[in-house]
Amino acid sequence: MNRALPEMLHCLNTSVGNLAGNCTDLTVLDRQRTRIKWQQEQFQQQQQQQQQQNYFASQGQQLQGLINGDLRLDQVVTRSLKVDPGLENGWPDYGKFPLPKTGFCEESTGFESAGYLNGSAFEMNYAISRTASCPPAVAEAVAAVADGKGKESIVTEKLSSAVGKESFKKRKADKAQNSKVVAEDDSRDKRIKGCAEEEDSKMTEQNSSKNNSSSNSKNNNNNRENSGDTSKENSKVSEVQKPDYIHVRARRGQATDSHSLAERVRREKISERMKYLQDLVPGCNKITGKAGMLDEIINYVQSLQRQVEFLSMKLAAVNPRLDFNIDNFFAKEVFPACTASFPTLGATSSEMANPALLQLNQLQQVISCCGLEMGMINPPDMGLRRTTSAPVSFPENFLDTSYFNQIQPSTTWDADLQNLFGVDIHQGRSTPFPSQPFTDNYES
Amino acid sequence: MNPQNLSLNPTSIRSKFTKTFLRALTRINNRRPPISPSREIYQRYRRVKIAADASMASAVGSRRTWSRAILWKIRNQRRYRALVSRRISTHAMTKRDPRENYGREVGHGSADELRRIVPGGEAMDFCSLLGETAHYIKCLNTQVQVMRSIADLYST
């Protein structure tokens, strides 16, 4: 393909000279027509392939100036290659383009030759920018040109057509193209969608930048004879359009306007926190999907709140009988080492069934004899179910025995209390801490 | 013999909550019993529950939205109970959150429910709601562990 480059350069120079010779005193419409005619001549010669590459290289070069993302250039050129059927309908003169058969090969060559064909790129840019301000007689051609600029081809759409419709078609076309593209990973699909969005946003910016390019092309009108300068001019154009995108941190093919950037940041933050919550909530790892995870989180939070209610009820029921040695437990509880290890508790947790049973009987009777409403009876039951499902320190027979003994008469109350006292006093004496001086020290 | 030296991490939320909650428990236990014994347990339960919530929230501090909301709620409940008649205060107590209908958007069923559950989550956006939920879950876990160990100590 390198051997074809001098020919292409020659073709480019002739085109520049041709256009410069013709369009000095013609109107814009005539200039357009002469350009079409010239292109027809070029096609009837045996340079169809090269001309196509030339054209698409120019498209790619122009888009490089516009989008400033040379990473995306290959995608853009591929799209403009695929554009051809649409152009065939919209602009019949272009119907003589041979349809591209090997997209990526020609794309790569077009990309290589893009550096050499800056003049042609600028020429096309100039023609487009001039025709953009034409009366509606040329509007169809304008639409075809604008579509050919890598915007994705929609058949003879006016420039004023609805953008949403266009973008819809774009996405469909992108997906079709995606199925054709060989050796691309799955993330390509996402990126292409981002591309479509980005081009939506670029549409307005490009329209605004057309004035810029047209003014630069007027400068270029003087210097048209020496086509070596046109590459510099073109780079100047891309430099002028650069500061619009310089602060954007987006990966390849992602949308770069501020709203979608903020939205992306928000989505990343949400997914990161969701992941953190997934680690935090047990049993949440198997669930996929945000709604199921939210339900699981809600259930977990509610179960924790019910556990707190149940435990506070338990403490409220237990406390007044144990006033005399609360200081002892206060001392024990302040030591987190003791709290963490709980040696005596670990020793007695295996035979804890009996005291726990007594405790629960007491609690149930307290609630029932207090004459509270049924809404108050329910939370301990719920809490019981939760605590038995939780893997902490409650024996398995806790729930069964408690429900079995729920309708015990209140005459066993005092006996249970006596047992409880005995256990507690014993427990308090078996603690290895010098509790009394310590609590005095702490409370002082 | 200073307990601060013996504790593993005195500035951790767990030990702060334990200290505050046990102090509140002793205060509750030292309170003389009310006249009517039928409501005694219920009132004690309310007090213990409020003490647990308040000590948890004050252990966390005012950095988090949920702890601020809990403290605000408790303070307002106390003021209500002092000022307004008993009927209104019981109404406010049975209702889970008095600001339940405040600033709630329609839609997003589960997210909305999460907003209702997490205290102070009504006026949050979804992103910070998730962060608050994570912290709230961690603190609730700590609260449950400490309270369960205290209850086990009492009951054994």
C-alpha cells in the first residue's frame, strides 16, 4: 500500500489545483458541482480504490480534528466505510464507490495515509463548511456530506432532523457493525454505545466549530497553491478545537460531556458501595441484581433492629433483680479483653440451656402479665426467630423449649428467680477480677 | 488501676458504646420503680431501648447522618414528652419515625423502604444512603454483640 501513496498524493495535488483553478469566482453551488464532476472523472479512471481511501482518510482526519481522540479514529473510519450504502442513496454521484469488502484492512491503510493527505482532508472540510450555509436546494447534498463525515449514515436526512431519531438509528447501525467487526471483545459494545452518545453531543459542537474551520479555510484559500502548508493549517484547526476536550477523563469511546461524566462517577460510587454492603451482609454474595440485594439488606437491617429490641427487652426484664452485682458486670464489661474472650461464658455456654430457658420464661411472663397489647408480644417472637437463625451463642433447643414452656403458670416465677440468683451469684464470685476496688475507682 | 489502660482500644465505637450503655443501664436500675407495676416493664424497655440507641449514636458522634437523626429524634421525643400530652407522645412512640412522610419520593420501592429503615435516610440521595446503610449495619452489629454479651452475663 505504500507504493500507492505517491499516486494518491499526486491525485490530491491535482484535485487541489483543479479546484483552485475552477472555484475562484464561482458560487458555492457551482463549486460543489465541479467537485462532483471532478470526482466522477476520478472514478472513471482506474483510481477508484485510491480515491476511496483518500476520501475516507480525509473523513478520518477531519474527525481527528473534531473529536481530538485519535484513539477512536479506527472506529470512526470503520463507520464511515460502512456508511457507503447510505451515501449511495443520498448522493447518487457517490454511488460509484465500490463497496468496501475488507473493512479493517482499508481502515488501516486509510489511517496510514491520513498523515499524508492533510490537504485533501482540509479540502473536504472546506467544501462541507461552505455548503453548510447553502440554501435548501443543496440541503440534501449537505445532509449527505454531513452524514459522510463519520456521523453515521441516515438516508438523506436533513441536518435539522431530530437528533433522538438519529441516535436511535445510530445505535442500531452500530450494533450491526459490531457484529461484523472481527476480533473485538465484549466491551466494544458498551464503547460503541458511548460513541453514539458522544457523537450526539458532538453534533452541536461541530456545528459551532464550522465557523471556525470556514474562517481558517479562507486563510487557506490564499495558500492553496502550495499544498504543503495545508497540513500545518489542518493541525492548527485541530489545535484550535483541542481545549474543548482537554480536561476530560474518559476512556475510549465514553461520553465526555459533564452530565454523563457525573453520572458515570455516581454509578461507579453506587456499585462500589453495593459491593461493600455485599461483603457486610451475610448471605448477600449469592444474590445478583440490585433489587434483590436491596431486599436482603433491608431484611438484615430489620432483623438487627429487632434483635436490639429483643435484647433491650431482655435487659429490661432482667435488670431489677440483679441490682446488687451490676457493678461487677460493669467492671467486667469495661474490660474489652474480658468482653471479647468471655472465658466463663464460653465455659458455660454449653450448659446454658437451662438458665436461658428460665430467662425466657421470665420474659414471656413479664410481658404477658404486664397486659401489653399484641403488638408488643410480637417483637420478642420475631427476635427469637432471628436470633435462632443467627449463629451466635444461643443453643438450638432454646426456641423449642421456650415455646413449649410458654404457658407455664406464674407460680414458677419465684423458683426461677431463685435459680437465677444462685447462678448469678456463683458467676459473680467465679470472676477472676478484683471487682470491688476497680468499680470504685471507675465510679469515682 | 485505670480501665482506660486496660482496654484494647478505648476510642473504638464498641468500647465507647459499652461504657455509655452500661452507665445508662445503672442509671435506669437505680431509678425508683413507678407506681403502676403494669407499665413498669414496658417503660423500662423503652428506656433501655432509648439508652441503647442514644449511646450508640453518641459513640458514633455527629459525623454520620443516621446518628444525628437518632439523637435528634430522641431529643425531640423527650421534649414532646415533657411538653405535649401523653397521647401525642405515645403516638410518636408507636410510630417508627415521625418524619416518615417527609421528603420522600414516589417510586423505587426497595430503596424507599431502605430510606425508611435507616434513620435520617429520607432526605438522602441513593449514593449516600448506601454509605450510611453500611455504617449503620456495622454499628448495629456491634450493638447487638455487646448487648447480647451483657444479657448473657446477666442471665447466666
